[in-house]
Amino acid sequence: MSTAQKKLSLSPHSKSEVHSVTFSGDLQTLLPAETVKLINPLLKRKFYADMLEGKLLTYQLKGENWNSDSAGKKRKGPVVALVDTSASMRGSPELLAKAVVLAVTRRMLTENRDVKVILFSSKWQTVEIELTNKSAWAGSFWSS
């Protein structure tokens, strides 16, 4: 097999063909029309709610070499989330940011992926919270 042919060969897990449009929370296959919601403050909340509920319009990709059984089993690494808790974020923006991180964290923990949340409000004020399946973390996250 020549070098050119090797570059064109697809991974056994590749998704190379748009099959349809569907609802999901996958940002990698998000339809561009969904991103328009991020401009308006009210629609921005709707965007995040749809993302958490898996109701964003996304492309459904398939291909000859796509194997859904093995593609989902690949273990991924830990996640780091940064949350701005400064005065400019007080109230609804801070609660929304923490809600998004909480939803992502719950999903990551079901995949046995560790999460580190860093709450920051200035250069000198940070709180780091290690989240694993073995730690009791909700209290320290919401009280910060």
C-alpha cells in the first residue's frame, strides 16, 4: 500500500457520511443554525438547556467503516472545568455555569472519568475540587 493510500484509509471508527439530522447534545456535529441562539441572552439559556437535554439539532453521521459497538468503548481522559465566580457572575450567570458543569460532571462520572473543577474569582482566589466516583463533592461545589 502506498503512502497516499494509507492517508486516505478510514479508521474503523470513522463516521464519514451525513445520514440525517437528529436531536442530540453532541457539539461536534451541531448544525450551524443552532449556534445563532448563542447571540441572544434568552436563547442562550435555551441553547444550554437543549444541550443538557440532548435536544440540539445535529448531523447524524454514518459510514461504511463505522462500528458503533467499539467506537463508544474507548476510554477518555479526565476533564478540567473552569467556573468564573467573580462579582460579575453573581446570580443567574453563576448558577447557570455551575449547572452546566454539574451536568457535564454527572455524565463524565458515569463514564468513570475524573473531573477537576476550578472555581476562580481573581488571580489569587481559586478553589480546586477533585470529583471522582468515590468522592462526596456536591456540597463543596454548590457552597463555593
